[in-house]
Amino acid sequence: MSDCCQDHKKTMRDDQQRKKLMNRLSRLEGQIRGIKRMLEEDAYCTDILVQSAAASAALNAFNRELLGNHIRGCVANDIREGNDEVIDDLLDTLYKLMK
């Protein structure tokens, strides 16, 4: 479970969480490189758009994973410790994600 430190705005993640998130980002990097290559090679617009949508979905999956970790770890721990202000922080984050 992650351990948030509000004073320094850091989250200590276990190796499994970090590896899972890093793997998702590595796949996303590969997708972006592929899109750039398609553009350089004058690929058909629709083909690029399909790959761009896949990259967008991959980024959304990364965000869902990170948000879930944040809620299960940081937010839950803060609420247990009586820090209900974390709920407002979570809502602010959700509003930003939903723009």
C-alpha cells in the first residue's frame, strides 16, 4: 500500500505498484513513438487516429491505476487519521481529471 507524505508531497510506493505503473508508462511511450513514426512515414490519417485513441486509452488506464492506489492508500490513511481535508483534495483532483 502506498504511504503519502503530505508535508513533502511524495508517495512511497511498494515495488509492485511502481513496476506496474512504470510498465504502463513504458507501453505508452512505445505507442507514442509508433504514432510519431507513422506521422513521419505519412501514414493514413485514420490509422494514426486509431493509434492515438489507443494511446489515450492507455493513459486513462494509467490514471485509473494511480488514482485507485491513491484512494486505497493516501486518502484512506488520511481519513483514518482524522484528516478529512483529503476529501476536498481528492475532489479537486477528480475535477481536474474530468476537464
